[in-house]
Amino acid sequence: MLRPFESAPLPQQAPVLVVGAGLAGLSCARHLQAAGVKVHVIEAADDVGGRVRTDDVRGFRLDRGFQVLLTAYDAVWQLVDRSGLDVHAFEPGSLIHFNGQLHELGDPFRRPAAALASLRAPVGSLSDKMKVASLRRRLLAMSAEACFSGPERTTLEELRAEGFTDGFIDTFFRGFLGGVFLDRELRAPAGLFRYLFRCFAEGDAVIPRGGMGQLSAHIALPLAGRITLSAPVADVRPDGVTLADGSTVSAGRVVVAADGAAAATLLGEPAPAFNATVTAWFAAPKPPSSRRMLVLDGDGTGPVNHLAVTSSIAPELAPAGSALIAASGVNETAEHPSAFATEARSQLHRWFGPQVEQWEHLQTHHIPRALPQLGPGSITRPQQAIREDGVAVAGDFRDYGAIQGAIVSGRRVAEAVLAAASQP
């Protein structure tokens, strides 16, 4: 497991200066580095990763909001050695709490033993389940890029056009995709739904040993000596930046890869809208379920939309003899998070019974800018990588909200910077 990143001295000048060491900034810097460009990264926080970080609380490894990595994200493995990252997979499928019981909706294609339980589960009709299989087969026959093409409509409109019943949408898709998009209203572009559904079907949902922050650390590792931490930027110009302490760094090119709100402030642009999430972390004497599956709220009563026993996926996330549980909420719950842990415990008592009384609340993470809000058509018309003033901009809010989206955005901006440099 990699340690926190060591900060490098701030240079006076850099051929390319990247502001922000989140996934988009790290990706941009890595691709520029691979092309032989001397790049330097400046980060306001005390470690790399942006929203993809992990905190240690008494030996429990808490990601900043519940997150997973999909092995089908090909852009990730261009930057990280999978064996070195040491990932641990969820079982394919979900447990859905509906009408007072937990029901399994598995993936019979990758886990045939789940077929009978899934067919018997009172979640959707047989026709709904056959439509899931048909959609899976059709999307896997397409390229990942082709998934983004198609009618410009919301995910909810796409699901209804596919013929899924409202009951199945409410009991399964709102919980599952509500956790993916952080929005139970399912307003994300249909193309993003198709792409992510294909990713879930093609590969595994995993957590690295040591938590999701290890992904950021592994991407940053080759940039050792080229990242300055705890250095907030106050002003950006095409030829350099001024830090909050008044120091300056000149640059041949500046890339702003800060989060959407910070980038908007630096660039004088309107701030993008984001979906929020809240996650309460609990320590328990034992896991509430023996299954390594995500648990979804099929009743839609909230406040918990989805729950994961992360230590059942990656045992190193909790001390020996303890379980680590992440309970997450979205939409209105995430906008008003103060009572979430208390209300979540009450809901989970209904799910798992008296054992919940023994759970210890470790911490609550409220992430107000967790994923960018995107509407139909936004992904097929990404914003220009380099503005008219010459400043380049990278971030998931410029492409699409996912780990893959942030890394692809960084790569796209690096390619634009290289192309501009090659022009006479």
C-alpha cells in the first residue's frame, strides 16, 4: 500500500503547469510526461486524488464517499498496473430490500448459480429480467464508444423506451443507477447509462486494497518530484499562475484541472451544477450479510439508497475482527445531511434487525460536488480543451462524471496541448 504523496518544491517556471492533482490533472500530466513534456502539478490539498482519497480512522480505511472502480474502464489501465493496484471484486448483482426482505438479483451470465434466486425474486416481472439480458447482450456487441450514440434523452426515458415496467424501474434501477449517478430521478444522459451498463456487464466493480485513494496514488507515482501539495492557486493566466501566498510560477501552457467550482472561480466562468452524496461509515462486530454485494433500497423510503460492507470486499479496509459498512444517500438526503447517520441507522435496523444497535458511527462524508449534472446530448458535444485565451481545462465536468470520464478528459486535454505545441 502506497504512502501519502511527498510534496516537491515549487518551481519558478514549467513548460506545462497543471493546476489540480485530481484524476483529470494526474491523467493529463501523465500523458504529457509520456510524450516527453516537462510538466509540473500544483495541488491545493495536502495529498493527491481530489475526490478520490481515503482517510484512516483508527485503522478503518474510509473513502471520501462510497466509490468503486470498474475494471472495464480501459483508460485507467493505461496508467496503472492492475496487479500492482491489487483490487478486490464485488459479487456481480445486487441485494434489494423490498417489502421487508432482501432479495438477490444476480448476474446469471457471470454467476450461473444466481439464476434461480434472481428469477424467483419479486423484483420486476420475468419480462423485465429478459429485457435486462437482451440489453446486456446488445450493448456488449457494441463498442464502448458506440454506446454514447443514439437518441438524446434521459436515462429514465431510455429505460421506458426499452420497455421496462415502472415497478422494475422503481425497485431496481432507481436504487442501482441512483447510486451510480447519485440521482434517483435518473436524469443522466441515456448514452452514459448505456456505456456504464456495458462496463458493469463486461467487468467487475472493485475496490483496491487500502481503499480508492490507492488508485490516485498509483497514477501519481511516476510524477514523483513533479507535484507540489498544499499550494492553492489564486489567479490563472495563460503564461502562469499566482498562488494564494503571492508567489508566482510562469509557464508555457497552463492546464486548469481543479474541481468544477474551483475551476469556475479561477476562470471567471459560471460554476457547473453537481449531484451531491452523503456516506455514513459504521464499524460493526460482524458484517450484516455474508454476501459481497451492494444492497439497494428497493422500497424507495430512504434515506439510505445503497449500502456496502466494504471490508467484505477488501478485508484490509478494517481491523481484524471488525466490519466496515458504508451507507449512502442521494438527492434531497444528500442536500440535508446533518441527520443522515441517525436516520440511516433507524432504516438499517429495519433491514438487519437489532445487530445495528451495536454499530459504531465512525464518520460521515458529505460530498456536495460529487458528480457533475449532465443533460441529454452533453457527452456527444464535449467542450473545447483549450479556451480562446490559451488556458486548457480538464475535468469530469467537461466530459462525463465517472473515473473514466475524468481520466479521459485529462488525456484529451494533453493531446490538445501536444497538438497545439506542434503547430508552427
